[in-house]
Amino acid sequence: MEFKQQVISALQPVLGDNVDEATLSKLIEVPKNSEMGDYAFPTFILAKSLHQAPQQIAADLVAKIDQAPFEKVVATGPYINFFLNKAAFSQVTLQEVLTQKQTYGDQDLGEGKSVPIDMSSPNIAKPISMGHLRSTVIGNSIAKILTKTNYQPVKINHLGDWGTQFGKLIVAYKKWGSEAEVKADPITNLLRYYVKFHKEDVAHPELDEEAREWFKKLEDGDQEATALWQWFRSESLKEFQKIYDMLGVEFDSFNGEAFYNDKMDEVVNLLAEKHLLVKSQGAEIVDLSKYNLNPALIRKSDGATLYMTRDLAAAIYRKRTYHFVKSLYVVGNEQSEHFKQLKAILKDMGYAWADDIIHIPFGLITENGKKLSTRQGRVILLEKVLNDAIDLAKQQIEAKNPTLANKDQVAKEVGVGAVIFHDLKNDRMDNFDFNLEEVVRFEGETGPYVQYTNARAQSILRKSGVDVPDTAETGLDDPAAWEILKLLNDYPNVIQRALAAYEPSVIAKYSLHLAKSFNKYYAHTRVLVDDGQLTAKLRLVKAVSTVLENALGLLGVASPKEM
Ligand code: ARG
């Protein structure tokens, strides 16, 4: 229940026509210091119309307000501070969480409307990078937040599976490769051939000509070229799939760049019809100078289409197929210009829905503050990162809880969860350093810390032996629990804020806050002592666990019951 509404209802009759409800709702603040109450109304806005000092206005209004629903209402300088009735607040909050369980926080904002999310989208025959990891976990969490708010996400992996590089790869494979090598370790070996091609073609420029010919063959549907391309693609996908399985991420579509091959002509024709194509040194471009953007390359002089052409076709295809209300692209910040261009071209083509194309950028993962670059060979291999994280988690579990039953499963949930959580806890645009030891720590602002807090709550509930009731006439009248209760009550708003900003970090930060607040409570309160409040305390513990599990779930992080 919205307790803010109580404050609005108390203020409205005494304010009369001076402030309308929407303005009032915006003006009401949550004081930083909880000693100043749960809500505060600043009276400055009334000073002009009432010709009075704000302090005087606050004092006068407090005398007129119906205080019955509150613990107290007091004037502090120019502010009116509202203290909620803790008994009522805790009764309502605990009951809502405990009866609604994992549906607590669900809200129908999306009315079932469709929202494609372009996410992960690695390139065939290359290792999946840390950037692709970020796109995968941010996209996955946004999809879960969308589902929670009754949108229908469509997770699309727009694979980089087309382009002139496949001509080079075919040449390199035929010259230096072997089937056995590719089968054994596709990504490493395909990448190796590709790198070798670039070394050799310096001295042997004829290789480039060969590569062009093979790509042409591929475009014309030549059997051998197509078979090789398909094979490289499926071997790479198998490797990617291992990582997606570890992360627990599933896709609704793997329609990558190649999927749009037969949709290129339509896009180019549409652009031509609208007189948007300009010839420039044999190539065809769209001039975007009126948007202050660089021209976008649509077709090269040899007729080949480009990344942008494919994205135009993909955007149109997604609108036709999914009838989206918003179309999201979770792609690194370095492609911001590209998505601005994409939107601008769609706009010039006359599509009003161009405004619904939303690029969700994110920053870089760095190593000691430096960018990781593929070219310098400083790629971090994701599978190895995840496996190392699992090993580290396992070591800590061995030390803390050597008799734990399914240790391997838990280590996997903790290790992988730690990597995901670390990625999601910072504002997505922030760059951050990746240091595995830091990421998997059980203390500090980490995923394992939140998971551990939840496991602690679960263990308290097990030890109590009490069957905790979902409903009760009373709540928990303990000032030490107040911060937790307020956080629990705020969860639906937290989800709204995360959705509005496409920012999973809002939920990650909230889960840290709730976990910290619960650990503080637990350190000071003897939860399992029967002091007449035992059931009430256990209901609080159960509610905390319910919301922690839910919040972690929205991030794509598991919640082991024991660890
Ligand atoms: N494959 C691209 C890359 O690795 C990302 C694709 C993003 N999605 C898109 N529709 N452009 O840089």
C-alpha cells in the first residue's frame, strides 16, 4: 500500500486549492534522516500566495491536520514532518509480502505489450568479449524487469554472422586449417586462422582478392562457401551456448545479420524512393548533416551492404513482426553514433516509431583502469572467468561450510552470480575494473554477500521450527526493524525506477541496502528468543528473504537456501 497517499490525503483538506494533487505528490519528500520522519512537506511554495513565512505556515498547518492516521505530525522549521503509524505500516507491509510471495512487486505497467531486446550479439568465429557479457547480463535483467511489469520481452541475439571477414576466414581455413582443429576448439582456431590471414596478406596481397571472391561466392549462394559458413557459425554458436547455459540466459531468436540477406533490396529501394540515397565515391550513403551526424554508409561500390543496412532491415522487420511499443538495443557506448544514425534514418524514412528505438549503452570493463583490447590479445576468455569464479566460490564454501550438501551446485550459483552481480551493481554507463578476488568475496558489496544474507535468513527460519503465518492482525512494533520495513514497502517503486531508467543497478543497490539493513538488525536482535514477538520477528525474516530472492532473481542471480 502507498503510505504516501495517507500524507497527501491529510494535506489536501488543509491546503485547499493552493496546491493540486500532482504537484503535492511531487513536493512530498522522504527525509534523508529518518529522525525527521517518514515523509516531509516543504511549505516554501505557499509563502507567496499566503504572504507568510514558511515557518509560520508549517506551524499553522500542523494544527489543522488530522493526525489520527499517524504516529505524529510535527512542524520543523519550514517543513511538516510526518511519522507513520508503525504498527499499521508493518502489519500491512508484512502481510502484502508474505501473501503475495514471489509476485510481490508485480505491476501491470506494460499491459502485455511487446518489447524486443537486442542483446549479447557476439560475432561468429571470434571470442565472446567482456562487452558481450555486459550486454548479455544487462539485457537479461531488463527482460526480467519487463516481465515483472507485464511487458512481453523478446530476447534477440543479433549475431555478427555476415560480412567480408567470412571470405577471409574461408581462404584462411582452406590454406591453413583442418576440420579436426575447428571441431576441437572452434573459436580459438578460427580466430587463429583469421589472425594469420592478416599477417600473411601484407606480403601476399593476392590473398585479399581471393577473399573477396569467396565472399562473393558466399553472397551468391555457392554450395561450398555456404556449407563452410554454416559450419563455422554452428561451431561458434555451440561455444557461445556453453556460456549462455552457465549464465542461465535464453534467447527467443538468433536472427543475426545474415538473416536479413534477402531483406536488403527492400531497404535500399525504400531509401531510394524517399530520395535519401546519395552517391559518394561510388558508394551509396545517407546524408545526416542536418542531425549533426556523420553520413551513414548503406552500400559499398561493389554492391555489398553494411552493418547499418542490416540494422535498418532488422528494425523494420521487428516492427512488422512484434508490433513493439519500444525496441531496445543493449550495446556498448562506443556504438552510440551508430544508433543515433539508425534512428535518424528511420525518421527520415517516415516511420513515426523511430522514436521508440532505444539504445541502452554501457561502459567498459577495464583491467587496472585500462581498456581490454582484442587486438593486443588482452581478451579475457569468458568461460575461464566463470570457471575461475566458481572455483573461488567453492574454496570459500569449503572453508565456511564444509559439510554443505550439493557444494558444486551452490559453488556454481555463487560464482556465476558473483560475476553477474558485479556487472549489474554499478550504473551501467560507469566503467569498472574486473578483479576476480574482489568479485567473489562474501563480504562487501558483492553478490555472494546478498546471497549469504538470504541463506542466513533461511537458516533462521529452519532453526525456528515455526510454521510462519502469512497473515496476522499485527505487524512488528520494533524501531530496530523500521528501516527494513520501509525498504520492503518500497520494493514496487524500486522496480519502477529500474524500469524507467533501464537500470538493473537500481535493483542491485537496493538488494545490498536491504541485506545490510537486515544484518544490522540481526546483529542487535535475538531473533530466535521467544519474547512474545517471536512470530512477528520470523515474519520479518521471511519477508526479507522473499524480497531478496525476488530482487536477485530480477538480476538473473540464483538464491541458494544454504551456502
Ligand atoms: N555484433 C556487434 C558487435 O559485436 C553487436 C551487434 C549489436 N546489435 C545491433 N543490432 N547492431 O559489435
